[in-house]
Amino acid sequence: MRSAVVLLLFVVLFASCDEQTEHTAPAIHERDSVSMMTTYGVNTLISDSGVMKYRIITERWDVNTIKNPSRWEFVKGIFLEQFDKKFHVEGYIQADTAWYYDQKKLWHLRGRVRVRNTDGLVYTSEELFWDGIRHELYSNVFSRVVTPERTMEGSYFRSDERMTHYMVSNSKGSFRMEDMTGESEQKEEPADTTQPVAPPRQPAMRHAASPKPVVTP
């Protein structure tokens, strides 16, 4: 009897040990989210085909080549100047956050985006894309364009890189007449109809006849 009880206890313990499973989580690999390079306090020049084209100023620059697609991240904001071949400033772009997809040559700018060119054009929006392959900028959100001559607002914007040729759809704003017709608006001054005023005519005065002298004999 005693041996039977011991055997039963042995079977129960063996079964309970066999049913236990170890709860473990898979290893965490953050290689897809860890930047390959992180730089703080950046003020550097970027060349394109051996020519200095841009200056980047930012508090933090992360380069991640493992994410698909690979990208540069500017989570602390960015200020970017663009130069011509003679190293003259053509304009600047600034935004609160930016991503640059290096394989696509595509910039994605978000939050208080502001662009200015040498002609005095100022563009503001909350989002802007810059396609380096097609050499154009575009946005699908509310945009505002201010030039010395006009102001336009709309929900769609497209332009060349220098912002010399652009269009705004679903727009509203203020325009000058020559912007719509190509002719300057001239106001005709009314003709001078003033005639010289003759001096008032003095009324004729009648004088009493002088009395004839009385001759006394």
C-alpha cells in the first residue's frame, strides 16, 4: 500500500513537471530603428556632383540606412540654404521636422514650413515635398504664397525648384487687374470742364441831370 502511494505521488510530480512551460519573449532587435549616425549641432555644406549646392543647419541629424527606404531624419528642425553655381544664395527652406529619402532624392518637410527665393516670394504651409528627380516642389495641404505683387492661398501647390513658375489650385486671394488681363489698370481723369468765370456785371447807375443855371436879369 505504501509503495502504491509513493508511485502515485511520483506520477503526479512527473506530470506536473512535464506540463510546465517557460514563458519567454523573443529577443528584441532594434537594428531597423537605430540610427547609423547621429550628429548634434550641425552646420555643414552638401555637394551635388562636386558642386556645393546646400548648407544644412540643424540641432540633430540622424542617418538611418537600415530602414526601408533609407533616410536622413531632422527631428529637431532644419534650415537649408540653396546656392547657385557661383555660390550665391538662391533661397532657403526651413521646417520643424524633415526627412530626406536619399535613394529617392525626396524631401518631406512638416510643421511651419517656410520657403523664400531671391525674387521675394515667400511660401508657407504645414507640409511640403521636394522631389529632386523631377526638380519640383508640391503640397496637398493649405498653402500660402506671398509676392511683392500678389497673395494667393489654396489647397494644392506645385512649383519648380526655384519657385519662379508655380500654380495654386482651389485658390483665393487678392490680385491686381494686370495679373488677370495682362493690361495695367489706368483710371481716366475727368476732363477739365471748368470755364473762366466772367466778373459780375455792375448794374448801370443813373445819374440825375444837373440843374440848369438860373440867369437873373
